[in-house]
Amino acid sequence: MKLQLNGAPIEADSATLSDLLVAQGYGEARVATAVNGAFVPATMRATHTLNDGDQVEVLAPMQGG
């Protein structure tokens, strides 16, 4: 299926957001996620089904001041 990940087109076989994060190398990293502009909490990633054309954003926290 074709997705947008952080604005870049990708081809993925991941059924859920959790599967996509693992496949893209995020694994258990602490990140914030959104699909089609809607926040998806970490507790919902394993059950959040992805669809062709979804826009996925993955944001890592930044340190510094």
C-alpha cells in the first residue's frame, strides 16, 4: 500500500501503525504519531489500521533549551 511518512511517499505492507513503526526502524522509540492529522496515542497504535493513501507523521521529542 502507498503511504506518506513524514511527507515522503513510501510503499508499505504494514497492517497497523505499530507494524509500520517497527518496519521503519522506530521500534520501541518514544515518538508521537498522527495519521491523517489525528493524534494516535501509543496505546492505540497496535489496533490502528492503516489504509492506502494514509498520511503518517512520526515526531521524536527534542532536547535542549
